[in-house]
Amino acid sequence: MAKKQEQLTVNPVFPRPGDSDDFSKYKLPADPMLPEAAYQIVHDEAMLDGNARLNLATFVSTTMDDQASKLYAETFDKNMIDKDEYPATAEIEDRCWKIVADLWHAPNPEKTIGTSAIGSSEACMLGGLALKRRWQQARRAEGKSTEKPNIIMSSAVQVVWEKFANYWDVEPRYVPISLEHKTLDGHDLEKYVDENTIGLVAILGVTYTGMYEPVKEIAAALDKIEKKTGFNVPIHVDAASGGFIAPFLQPELEWDFRIKRVHSINTSGHKYGLVYPGLGWVVWRKREYLPDDLIFKVSYLGGEMPTLAINFSRPGAQVLLQYYAFMRLGFEGYREVQARCRDVAQYLAKEIGKMGPFKLWNDGSDIPVFAWYLKKNASPNWDLHDLSSLLRQKGWQVPSYPMPDDMAELTVQRVVVRSGLSFDLADKLLEDMRSSVDYLNSLEGPLPKEGREVGTFAH
Ligand SMILES: *Cc1c(COP(=O)(O)O)cnc(C)c1O
């Protein structure tokens, strides 16, 4: 034993037992190993992941500055639910959602309510649940059935809304998108609304393409429907990405609480909120839009604190990082970061649009995200999946995927520009795209379809 210990401490890292030995991958190892050896194993396995900075598929932050990393290291042990133990973190959480509510023009900060969440997915669930519960209460008060709730959304919603409908037994009513109606824009809504409609989801920054849905026009269409039928359909805006873009880049655009019909809005702190994963926010315009019976009380400084969440324990450090980002950047800092992303996105879109085979779906002027597809007959021997595969070999993740159901025959490729994709890197990407397209065009026959890069779509 003594000999073994000595071997362990004297040996250089790689030849140590534990590193060089076969260790069990799917069973808890029988014995401990040195922390250095365990670290090296995990570190080396994680090294085989893609390079996050070159991942143009994800919306989620991959860079923060050094002070944020320091703060993270100091606070990663904080549990957000322990409001009693961490009252300062709880107070900062409150400040953060109030800052967000103010960015979204909540009419009366005293009457607004909000919370953090683990991401937009949890925040959307909470927004959807509030819609459902309010509808149920109203129906019960009128002695009517609550059997068949439905919710209206675009066929291009993020998967969380399909989950919401599935998990909470709400019928999803999808409004299909098309080349004519590239987003849910208010057309034909009367076909979808009835007395069982709990609400409509409008997306600020459609995940598939980055386009904004015109919340104001949708609200106007619902106003008309209400006049005619009496059905009063509230809107939840899923602003997972746009919630931190529109206030800075399109301040004139009315999509938020300036529109009365908008009851609640969510966003991802870990997307354009510029914080590491996982953090989301949800805010209700008025206290009464969040039914009381969805709120639980936890002990807080000897008193009680209302909480609304699906998770119990979750990291508190991200909330502190959000506050750090707010302090560090201020309004002007956020505006500059987001404007740079938009400039890079529009530059990339313009250059990609100039490459022969592609047609742009949009140009990155809403959120800094855009998509394109192949022109008809542009490439007899290859498609966008082949291009994704070649780019992946060069380190870039640029996903290609089919559009939602009614347009599933159309495949698009998408770039999400995040803070950290500089003009310099963008030029490198263009270079790699051009050489990949040249190579693909030089092929005499089609590439084999096996082993291609498919399904990396981070939706
Ligand atoms: C990313 C996204 C979500 C899910 O958000 P997470 O923060 O990843 O949980 C929901 N809706 C839209 C529109 C999104 O872009």
C-alpha cells in the first residue's frame, strides 16, 4: 500500500494508475483515485467537445469577462431557493427582474411581478401555466367547462411550447408559416380562436430564422376578434432572445408591455442577456395576471417569501452574474454589444447572399440571426447538410435543418451571431464557406449520404 501511494504521488500525471488504467465508465469505480488523475480524465474527455466559440448553432453565451469568472467562482455554491440563507442574492434577483420589467415598459413597477428561472423553458412553462389557470378560474366562475383548453402559436415555435402543451394537457393550435407568411403575423387568426383559447404565444426572435413576430399586428387582430366574438385572448411573448435585443436595437418597436394585451414576457438571461447558462426571466404586467394559487411561500429572514418555480434548488450564481452584467454594461454597453452582433450578422448575411447557390430567408436585422436556403437546382451534387459537414471538419458548427411541418421540404442553414464572433472570425468563416462551396461544386457526383452532419439544430 505504502509503495502504491508513493508511486501515485511521485509519478508524473499521465502514467499514474487511474489515468493509464482501465477505469469503469458506466459503474462507480470501486476505489478512489488521486484528484489530479480524476481531473485529467474529465478534462481530457471534455476536450473532445466542440469549440464553443465556433458553435454558430447555439444562442447561449460562451464568453464573459474575467471579473465575471471571478464572481462565478466565488458564488457557485449559492442555492437560489435558500432565500433565508442568501437574502442578498434574493434581493439582487428582485432588482434584476425589475430592471428587465422596466426595459419592457411595464406600466407600473409596483404592480408588476416577476422571477428568475433556470432558462426560458422554465419561464415559458410558468407563463403558460398562468394563462391556463386564469382561463380555468374565469370559466369556473361562469359555470363553464374547463375540459378543453387550447393555445395558439406559430408552427415555428421553440420546442418548449410543444412540451408545455403536452405536459399540461393543452391543445396546441399551430398557425403554419409559409413563404408568404414567414411568421405568425395575425392573418386568419379567427379560425383558431374560440372560448377555450387560453392565450396566444408570440415569438420575438423565431428560433428557426431569427425573425420577429409582429406583436402589435397580432394584438390588433385579436382586438378585432374580441369585438366580434367577445373572446379576450391574452398574449405571452416568448422573447427568449429578442427580450435583450429589441430594447437596445429597436427601441421604437412596440412588442412589449406597451401593448395592453401582452400579459407576460420571458427571456433567457443566458442568451443575449450575456450570462453563462442557465438563467431565464419572466415578468407579468400586473400582479393579478399571475394567479395566487400558483405561488408558494418559502421561509425568508424569519418571514415568508413568495416563490414561483418548477425547480426547487438551482444555482444562484447566474443571478449575480446577470446583475454584474447590468452594472458592468449599463444600457449603452448592452446597446454596443448587441449592435456589434447585428453588424456582424448583417455583414455575413450580405456576403453569404452574394455566394451563388444561396437565397437568404432574412438578413439579421431583427435579432442577429439569419438563415438561408439553396436556390432551386443550384447544386445537383450536394445540399446544405454536406456544407454543414465540411464546415464542421473545419471546427465551425453551422446547422442545417428542415423548416417546421408545413414547409418541411425546405431545408435552411442558420447562423446565430453572439458576442465574441468578431469581424475577423466572420471573415474566416466566409473563407471556409467559399472554399467548401468550391470543393462541393467541383464534385462529379453526389457525396455519400452516410455520416453527414444532421440534426445539430439547437431549437
Ligand atoms: C432558446 C429558446 C427557448 C428556450 O430557452 P432556454 O433558455 O434554452 O430554456 C424558448 N423559446 C425561444 C424562442 C428560444 O429561442
